[in-house]
Amino acid sequence: MAAVPWKPLFWERFGDSFTFAGAARDCLAAVAQDLASPLRGGEEDRALVRIDKCDRKLAEAAKFLAFTVSGLGTVEVLALRCLRSDDVEEIRARPRARAARERASNAYDALASSRGHLGAAERLFAATAIANDAVEEERVDVLAAIEAALEALDAMQESRTSDASVPDVVLPRVQSRTRSAAETPNLVGGSSAAAWISLGKYTPGSLVRVALNGAVAELEAAHAALRVIADAIDKDSKLTAAALGLSAAAADWSDNYHKSFLALGAAHAALSTLLAVKGESDLVFLRCAPQLGLNRGGPGWICWEAARADAERHGRAALDHLWSASSFVDYCLAGVLAWGSAGQEARELMLRALANAGQARVAADRLPHAAGRAFYHARKVLQGARCSEAAPTPSPKANHQ
């Protein structure tokens, strides 16, 4: 394929990705500023407004980072398929884009950690009998996670002009998102035992939300939208740019293109929100453990740790597959078809997009099963709490595997 058709798309996606990363950075900086002061000590309603505002800003940052990662994925696909040029800048841009994508992914993980801590801070804040220290530690953890995300984004911006192909910033994914049981301080002093019991009981309930959802419906809708496009390519393999602009079917094609990205965006938003709920649940449970005398080394706790790690792994895999699907769709529709040469390459790209969307759906289907196991084991662990004020455990019939 000649170099001329793909150059504009290559550089457009390369530049747009850094623009989206900058927008995500602005959102994160705004949240850091909003959370610079303690949550308690003023009007409760005002603090809740602050938390809600920050939550929406973090969700917006997650959306921008999703655009960043998928856009840089498009750059990578273009480089792999089309890079035959002697242009020094094009050759140097490829490792920069790869490094930038890794750093953006690291920033996303740190952002996801901040959303979990913010949810935990809100939950602890709402329990007025909980000591201020616990609320403040979660607020500080939000800021620490945001700082890690900002560092990764700063490193990403540096990669725009750097030749380094290996990222300087490597933030651990699962480990960075939830505090380990050993790191959770005992803050019984100044807090009501009944408040901690209530928070402990909240954890299984929030896991039910994850177990009953999993964002499978949104991912199925995204897969179906991509299938429509793939079927349309199969029906008209000679589709050209002129046909896209002049034929009666052009409006339908454009509409399907738009719908596919709306569906992919909705799937990402659903997954991102669900993982934030799961992260909040994990952190609250870790906070409750020392207060309720839970057996953190027992079989039930170990099973809960494994189940929550599985849930997070499946959710993250779904996101990765979703971003890859978006990259292939973007290259196919904004590149191959726009250049007026559908044929076999367009079919291949859409098949790869469908495969990734299907894998995302499979991973999302595994997420609620893992969350269900975490729910079951969290309840079992709570049954062993040494607090005499613990409420009776509901019937085993309510347990979910």
C-alpha cells in the first residue's frame, strides 16, 4: 500500500491521543485540587457534592484515557501494516507510540485505583460513627493514586519526543489498586463497632451488584454493532469512498459506524463503573477486617482474595480487548474504507475487531462469576467475626457461587 493514504490518519491519531491524554490530566488535576482539604470538618452536604463532582471527573478522565489507548492502538496497527517509509520521523514515531500506550495504560490503572479509594472514602464518610482518620486515609490514597496517574501521563508526554521504546514508568496493576490486609491500619479507637459491622455487611451487598451485571449486555450490544458492519462489508466488498458519499446506502453505513463507537463507548463506561464499585467494595472490606477481628489468614479470606483478584483480572482483560476492537474498527472505517479499497483487508480487520469484542464479552461474563465467589467468601468470613454485636447471617440460600 502506498504511503500517502495512511500518513494523515497515522499522524492524526498520534496527535489526538496526546490531546486526549492532556484532557485526562486536566480532569485528574481538578480532582486533586478538589480533594486537597479534609472531607470532614465542614458541612456534610458540601463534602458529598465534592465527592460526587470528583467521581464524575474521574469517570471523564477514564473515558479520555480509553480514547488515548485505543487511538495509539490504531497507530500501532497502521505502523505494523503500512510502515514502509524511509521517513525518519515516521520510523521514530512507532516506538514512541508504543511507549506512550503503555504509559497511558499505567495511568488508567492508577486512575482506577483512585476511583476505588474515592468510593471507599464516600462510604466511610457516610458512616458518621467512623473515625475521621479512616476517611482521611482514603482521601490521601485517592490523591496518591492520582499522583501516580499524573506521573505516568507526564512520562507519556515525554515519549512524544523521546526515542525510548521501553517505558520509564511501570506501575503494578493489581497491586497498585487495593491496599493489602497487612497495610490496613487498626482504627478501632473513636469508631463505633456497630458502624464497622454495617460496613462489613455492605461489602457482600455491593459485590452482588457486580455479580448480577458484569456489563455483558453492553458488550453484547457492541459486538452486535460490529457484526452489522462486518456483514455490510461482506455484502459489498467493492465499496468505495465515492459510494460512501453518494450512494443511498451511505447514510446507513455512516450511521452504523457511529453506532458502533457509541456501543463501544457504552461498554467501556459500564465496565469502568463496575470495576470502580468492585474496588470500593474491596477497600471497605479491608478496612473492616481489623475492626471486626476477621481471620485474614484463614481459608475463607484466602478464597476471597483469590476471587477478588480474578474479578479484577477479568475486568481488565475485557477493557484491553475492547480497546483493541476499537483500534481495528477505527483503522478499517477511517482508513481502509475511506481510501476506497475495502476487499479482503477490510474483512480481516473487522473479523479481528469482532474477535476482540467477543473476547471482551467472554471476560466480562467471567467477571460476575468471580464477583459471586467473592460475595460468597466475604459472607463466610463475616460469619467468623469475633464481634458479639454481629447481626445474624442471612440464609445460605442467598449465597451465589
